[in-house]
Amino acid sequence: MYCIRVGYGIVLFLFLGTYLVQSQNTTTAYWEPEVAFNYKVTPLLKQNISLSNRNYTYQDNQTQLTIRQIEIAHFSSLTIEPDKSIGLGVQYRFREAFESDKENELRLTQQFNITKKTNSARFGNRFRIEQRIQPSKLVHRFRYRFAIDIPLKGLKMDIGEPYLVATTESLLSIGKGLSPMYDQRLTSQVGWSISQKLKAQFGVQFRMENYTESTAHVFLFLNSLVISI
């Protein structure tokens, strides 16, 4: 079973690499490291603080390493039933300091999440509404994500063993004077539970942005450290 799962991951990476070569003129790639802190306020209320940095690694048919933005975010999640939760978040994106023709952004998020667990997997359905506030415009974004977490060894996630997180997400952005924008995102990440309070993850996300009009292809190479306190 472990070999089969690893094989699926290799096929996915080969597919994405081939797609990158075939669509170079419309492709941008980023490297995005992140550190996140999780903590419980009460048994039902959880909070998360994260700091991330997005860097250009491929743009306009050229490789590079240039900072695009820095983000800081806070998110609170309240369990309302054993398999359901609601959440509120706020995020600030610093962009102007790195690209003078861009704007900083304040983002507000409302979330509803449903999870289901089996003997060896966890499934999640996440619904989000966001308000992306910039000096020149306000964009409302609606998001739906389906996720699955599975151990890569055995039937449960144990300390010191790897696991796989795979997601697909659909997005719709609308705003006054703006054409509706449809995006699709596919993400695959491998993680390790280093200890009960520390996890490390790395993976790749493929995005098709504005695919009903002029499609842009975006790759994000992700790595994160998640600390529970």
C-alpha cells in the first residue's frame, strides 16, 4: 500500500512537470515557506497564527528568486458538533514594499468545515467566504475545498511517520466593475509528525487562474512548520 501511494505521488509530480514545460508562456512558479502556531483556548476553541513569505522562482520564462509578498494571519475555529466547526480569520498581505505597482491587502474570512473520519483516512469539506480589501477595490471570494488526509505507513498517523494531504479547491471572485474570475487549485503535500507538538510538510500546489477567460498557470512549492503550543 505504501508503494502504491508513493507511486501516485510520483505520477502527479511528473504530470505537473510536463504541464509546466508545455505551458511556459503562461506559467509562474513560487516558493512559499510558512511557520504556523496552533493553540487551544478551550477544548472547543482553537486558534492559529501564521507567517508566510511568497517568492517568485519562475516568471516570464526566466528563473529567479524574488520576494513577492509577506503575509501574517490569525484564524479562530469553534467546534459546534463533533464533525462540524465554524471559523473567523483576518490576514494582512504586505505587497507594496516589494512591487511598487501593487497594493497591500486586508482579508477577512468566514468558514464552515465538515470532517469525516474512517479507520485510515480523514475527509474534509470546507466552505469559505472572503472579503479582499485593497485601497482601489473590494473583491468577494467564495471557496469550496475537498481534502483527504491518509497515513503513508500503517492505518493511522503515528509520531515519526509520514502522511499525505491532498486537496482540490474551486474559487469564484466577484467585485464591482470586475468580471467574475474562476480558479481551480490542486494540492499534494507530504508531512511528518515529528512530535506531538511539531509537524513538517512540503508539497506542490497547481493553480488554474481565471480559466474561463485568459488562463494563467501557477505552481507553488510549499514547505511549512506547524507548532502546537
